[in-house]
Amino acid sequence: MDNSVQNTGSASPSNVGKALLQTMRPKQWIKNLMVFLPLFFTINEAWDLGDVSQGIEFISKSAVAFLAFSVLSGATYIFNDLADADRDRAHPHKRHRPIASGRLGTKFALTSAAVLSALAVGGAFVLEPLFGAVTLGYAATMIAYSLVLKSVVLLDVFAIGTGFVLRVVAGAAALQVPISPWLYLCTGLGALFIALSKRRSELASAGGLAAQQRDILGKYTLSFLDQLTSIVATSALISYSLYTFTAPNLPDNRSMMLTIPFVTYGLFRYMYLVHTRNLGENPEDIVITDVPLIISIVLWLAIGAAILVVYRA
């Protein structure tokens, strides 16, 4: 610990800045795009696509929400690495992380995390008090995850799922729009699917060293995780299908059912990558590098947007 503090003090500001940014994991901020879902699903309902000024207002609020969550999630990653520093030093890859390797001092990292959290939560309350409250709830959940929940079997993946749901809730709060409970359910199940797949890949990669690299991995088995993943994936697909049929805020002609095949393919493709290539350990890498999955997401967005624009006009 002392060495890491001293290293930060003697390092150049640019190197410290790079180490801090690396610890904040900007690649993983892609998860915060979830705050835009309420904006997407309320096209021509809460806001008029043809009203330029209103469109700019809603898009700007969502963009600010994304920025606030990106800063806050970066701060929670710093907290997480501080809590995991000793164990990360025993990991073949994580030992190179700035805090574990000593490139970023613990005192500086803790101060930075606290300042970034205060800025993000404070800015959220300025934008919209309810958005601020949800953001504060997200921060509390992630800190609880870093300190306690990630070592409790099953609660670890539920905490991750809660983080995704809170992103969607925050996006709705920033815009002051209601969202169908079906969307929250689909988001939560989708997040559980990703979290369970991540645990499976971590366990498969660690092999006999699983418990040494992360306590929670020693409490799972591949067969158990596979069963849970199948249950959650099936539930997510059924929930999304029911959402497209029954949600009162979607077009009455049930045209959103046309997006079901793309969600189905996306789930199947992700499972394929996890089970045949063991790529689930870094979900953000899958989302930004796997071309078939990217195409399915783009088509889902394009067709969904077209349906909402045409049939809500």
C-alpha cells in the first residue's frame, strides 16, 4: 500500500492521469447506453420526433444522464479495484491494473473516486431530483457490491442486474417519463443473463485456481451456471415477447413483435460465444467486436425505431 502511494507521488501527472482513466474502465461505459432506452421507447409518445426543440431537449437530458453515469461508474470501478487490490496482485492479468501494480496510489485513488462520485451525484440532482435519487441508489448498490455482495453467491449477479435496471430507471427519471414494467423486467433478466455468462467464463478460465482468483467462483459450478443461464435466457425471451404484445405504450397493431427475431438471435449468438469461445468474461468486448451481434442490435434498433415512428405518428 505504501509503495503504491509513493509511486503516484513520484509519477508524472500525465502518467497518473492515464492510470486513473484506465482504472475507470472507459470501455465499459458502453453499459451506460442503457439510459437511452427510455428515450428510444417514448419516441412520438413523450416527445415528438418532428419537434426539433423538444427533441434536442430530451436527447440532451439523456446525454447528460449518460455522462453522469459514466463518471459515477468510473468512480465505482476505482472503489472496486481498491477493495480487490490484494487479490488482484495474485491474478495473472489483473495484477497489471494500476492500483494492484502500484502505478496508482491508494490515497489518490480513493480521493479521486470520492470527488468523481460527488460530482456525478450532485450533477444528477441538479438535472432532476428523482434522477439524482436513482443515481445515488446506483452508487450505494455498486459500493455494496464491491465491499460485500460480490462475495455472496447469487446476490453478486443480482446486484449486477440491479445496476442495469437502475440505469434504465435513471434514464426515465431524467426525462420524467413513465416506462412499462415489462421493460424493467426484460432489462433485469437480460442483465442477469450477461452476469451469469460472465461468471461462467471466469470459472472456466480460472480452472483449479478459481477460488484463489475470486472467492465467489469457488461457490459456483459450470453445470449450475449453465442451468441458471438457460432459465434466465428463456425468461428474458418470453418476457420481451410478451412486452411487444401487451405493453400499453406500444403500437396497438403489435408490430413490435417484428423485433423478436433479432432479440432471439442476439441471445443465441451471445450464448454461442460464451460456450464455444469462452468470451463472456468481458461483455463489452463482445458487444463492440462481434459483427453478427452488432448487426442484430442495429437491426433491432432500426426496425424498432421505424415502427414507433410510423405507428405513433
